[in-house]
Amino acid sequence: MASTQNQTRNAWVQLYEARRVPNEQEIRSPGRPPSVVPRRKVGLTLSQGEITELENWRERISGLLHRSVSAGETLGILTRVCSNRYNRLENPEDIGSLAELVERLIGEVE
């Protein structure tokens, strides 16, 4: 039962895992194959510390998925994890500052 719940609650994780590149060569037309999930290019301005953190997470996630993961995918995964954590908070509408938000998101680990 818990396995079914995890699959349902984390369907977006399955989408990232499904993007694994098969080892055997397939005959296909030239060009980039269509993505399973439509994506859109956006621009970001990051500090060197933020870039370093993003690269560390990219490497961790790449290792778990056994494929190269882009910075955009990494940000997408981390954003969804944060959203999930936020949705678990009691009374998130009562949060009055960034410091309080961060403390509530990371303060209690289950």
C-alpha cells in the first residue's frame, strides 16, 4: 500500500526517471527527439555560491538517475520538493518572513 501511495504522490519523480536514455542505438530521424514533458527556456542570474549548490545537487541527482541531468531539471526537482514540503506545513498562511519560512521548511525533518 505504501508503495502505491508513493507512486501516486510522486508521479513527477517518475517523469524524471522515465527520461533515461536507452543504451542501445535506435534508428530515428535526425534532430532532438520530442520531450515527454514540454519545457521552456528561461534565464536566471545566480551567484557563484548558488551555482556551486546547483551543481552539487545536479551531480547528486544525476548519480541517482544514472544519467546526466540538466540544471533546469535540477531546479525543477528541487522546486517540486520545496513545494511538497510547503504543502505539508500547518498554517503556512501565518508565515510572516523568509527566515520563518526557511525555518519551518527545514526545521523539522521527519
